[in-house]
Amino acid sequence: MKKIPISDALRWNARYREPANSKPAVPRELLVKFHQYISPAGFVLDIAMGLGGNACFLVKNGFQVLGVDISTVAVIRAKNECKELLALIADSNELIFPTNTFDAIINFYYLDRSILDLYKTILKPGGLLFFETPGIGTREIGTTIEKKYLLQKNELIITFANWDILYRDKVIIKNSTKRYKIIEKMILRKV
């Protein structure tokens, strides 16, 4: 197993130490609205969990959750918020799990195409994949999100072609600072 990229870990540790990230994380609306479709008391993988808002929400609703993040700061803060959370400090590219391990996988604001095939293997048949991340067309003043971190048109539908689409939405967010985000939201069920 290769080592966690130090530069990535340091960058995310610094981000989670910023005052803007001092409050406890809150769960994403998509998860709050549809978490009841996950198998009761199911085992859920939260990839790139950050401060654990989604993971802790699920734990408090009776699910067993393994949260994974590259940031030590994030994982420690998530564990402090939610003692029952199973947490792992790791690079998502290095994860190995047995086939059909999870009842659900949640992937919010993180796009690493190299692990999408892993999702196909480790999610149980009938399991759910919650996915929400910026898509192509997203623009921000002063910063540019690299194209490789933006979902392409119909990318998830093509990647998970034989899976059922339970929910799909595209939200366009504009604000006064001329930030413009296109957020892709999907819930897919493995068949």
C-alpha cells in the first residue's frame, strides 16, 4: 500500500482548521430527504466524509457507518461529534474491501473516477449510491475548478449503465459574487 499523499493531507488539514469550518458539519439535504431508503441498520461507506455531517446523521438514525477521509483533523473532529462512527484516515485510492460489503455508499462533493469501479464491487446488490458533486459548467470568480473534478454530462448514467436511477436532479446555484455552480444529484441502486 502506498503512503497517503502528504501534500493532500496537509492541504485538507489546513482547510478544516479554518474558522469557517469551526461549526459542526450538517448533513446534505439529499441524504436527509432519502436516507430511509437505505436498508434498515445498514452498513454505509461515507467516502471523503470531511467533518462527518452525513456520517453522524446516519449513525444517529441507526446505521453503522464507516467514514473515510485523508484529513486527520477532519476524522478526529467527526469522531468527537459521533463516538459510534467507525472512521479511517486513508487515501480513497488505496481502499480495499470485500465484495458486497456495503448497503449504501455516500459520495458528496468528491470526484475520484478511479474508485467508481470499486463502488460497483463493494456495494451489495440492491444497495444505494448517493452522489452529489459539481458538474461541467461550474464557474467561480477567482478560482477555477479543474475539469477533471467536474462530472461530465451523463457521466454517472454511463458509468453505472445497468443500475436503476431512483433520483436525479441538477441544481444551478448563482449568487451575487458571480459564482455559478451546477450540482449533479443522483441516487442509484445496484441491480
